[in-house]
Amino acid sequence: MSNLPSVAVKPSRHFPFVARHPWVHASSLVESDAEIACGQAVDLVQHNGTWLARGLYNPHSGLRVRLYTWDRNQPLDDAFFCGRIDQALQRRRIAGLLADGGGPSPDGPDHNGPDQNGPYQNGPYQNGSLRGVSTAARLVFSESDGLSGLIVDQYADYLVVQMVSAAVLGRAEALLDHLNRRLQPRGIFVRTDAKTAKKEGIEQREGLERGEQPGEAVTYTQNGLEWSVDLEHGQKTGGYLDQRENHAAAARYLAGRRVLDVCCYAGGFGLVAAAAGASEVLGIDSSQRALDAAAGNARRNGLSGVRFEKADCFDFLAAAEAGRFEAVVLDPPRFAGSRRQVDAALRAYARLNRGAVQCLPPGGILVTNSCSGSVSRSDFLNMLVDVGRKAGRDITVLESRSAAADHPMRVSCPESDYLKCMICEVQ
């Protein structure tokens, strides 16, 4: 028998947790007067006392329990979480994302994983260290790696650790020490954004926690280009690594075309398209910091025919001249953070896509994205159906894509299949 405190789910509310969904919201739990400390390991039980799973408790958050194990003999100690990090590294290694040493291998130290001639053969953790590595990858992806609340991104020989859970933040020192030992980065930055800190009832934690400050901007290579990243002040953990493969896929359709890159951030879609032969690229974004970064990346790679403009995406598309562009890329920020916001998000996506379709000529290319996990793939496609119907245009999906391989999807948590990238032809 466990000596841990237990929390009970309401009758008939246990099915998601039997299916191993990791999020237990306060609304699913039986009310209790028991005082349980933030970060305390708890057993989740049915209303009749049947054991379900084990997780970490946060009395300050609407997401009351994050579940980590369905083995009642498994303690949630530092060794458990460090072991999960090792599993995540091994997961990247077998996908060909780590050149060597990314966790224990049954094949021995000489096994380098698949795709040794692929784009990641010079990836992280060569010879047990990130030192001298020039690429970037997501090494830990929260729920998908069984580590709800923890994200670890690698940019060249630096790590950026995002902690979005009070319970995980309470174990920060042990986790950072383990990452430091396993990967030997030049430095580790920790990011906890203000909005998340407020929701979780924790203090915002930002800045360098291990190692040395970069002497200059950190740069990494991706899709044959060199990119600069602001590890302290950039959005999320610094860049958008999940779109890496989609940038390259979309660029194949954009060669020779006049491209509008909407919500361009640091220039991902537009700059890869320019390098692949797009005749002209205009990137727009509402953030001057993002536009400055994008322009710097264009200069760094000697790309011509590229310019950037600060603008509201909805207003710009509403005023755009029909036929001015032959391809439009839409990569907006997350519009829905929960199911309650899905209807409003779909209206925003429809407005954005309608504007893009209206300024495209017949045969134009639309690359449209959604990073809202609460918006399903079918929701997003149905939105495009409605856009095409109202515009009197035929929209054909040429490729339906998701996030890069270092952002795996755990089937028990459908929200981890969050990124939708549709490469479409518009007639």
C-alpha cells in the first residue's frame, strides 16, 4: 500500500486517465478539505478507491494533477525524472536526431542510429557532449516524452529549458544537474513565461542557470542556412524548431513565386523559400524584434529579394491586391489555449485564410498552419472547406503535415498532435 495522499475523480470521470491522459483538471476531482503541498506526489483513484495513476499535485493550478506513471510501484523521485530524460534522448537517437550517445542503447556504443547520412548526422551529443555542435533540436517534449511541464531545446551547444509546471520547477536543480552531466552544454538557460507562472502560482524564472553566457548571438544551422537565436528574450524557447521540416517541404512549391510570409517571426518559411528560388519574399509580423531577427538572418545568409514589413496580419491581407502574390504562408501564433477558445480560434483562422485566398490567383499556393493543440486536424480542414465555399474557390491539400520528428505525438494525449501544416493549391 502507498503512503502517498490520494485524490479521487468524480464518478464516470476516470476514463481519460485509464487511457493514460496526463492532465487531471480540478473539475474532474471530488472536492476535498485535505491540504496537499505543491509538488507532492499523489495517487489518483476512482471515487470507489480503485487506484488509477500517480502524479504531482498543484493546489494553485486548474490543472490540479499532472500524471507521470501508471505503475503503482514507481516512486516519483529524482531518479525517475532523470530516467525519463534519458529515454527522451534515446527516442531522438533512434529517430536519427542524435549522432551518438543520446542515452543507453541496446546495440552498444558503436550504434549510431538510423539515417546517418540525413540532415542530423552532425546533431547533438556527439561523444557525450554538445560542445562544437551547430544544429538545433528539441530533446524533451513535455507530455510526449512522459515529462509533462518540461521542454528542453538545444541550439548549437546551449540548452534552453522551459518549465511550465510548479511541480517540475520544484525539481529544477536535479533536472538541470542531470542535463549538464549528460550533455555537457556550454550553458543552460531556463525560461518560465509570466502567463504560465501566474497560472501555476510560481515565480517567473528566467536566465542563465548553468555554464557561461554566450559572448555573441548563438547561431545554428538548419535547412542549409545559418540562424541567430535570442536565448534569453526570444519567443518560447528561442525559435520554432517544430516547423523545420515544413519549411523545407513548403519551399519546394514556392520556387519562382512571389511569396507573402504572414507572421514570419524570424523568417523561417520565407528565407528557406528564398534560398530555394522564390522570386520575391515579403515577410510581415507585428513584432519589430522578430522582424529585426528575420532581416539579420537574411543578411547572414546573403539572401536577396527578401524584405520585411511591420503590419497587422488581418489588416494587411484585407488590403492586399488580388494577384500581387503567387503564394501565401500563414503561420500565426496559437489562437486557442483550451477547448473553450476553439470556436473563437476557428473564426480567426477562417478570417486569416479567407484573406489569403482572396489575394491568390488561380493556381496559387497556400501554406496554412495552426499550432493550437485544442483545434483538431478535422476542425482545421473543415474551416478550410468553409473558406473555399464562401470564396467560391477550390482548395486542394497537396501535403498534410505535422511537427518535426523531435516533436513526437503521444497517442494518449491528442493535444500533443498540435501542429497542422497544410500545403494547398487554390484554384
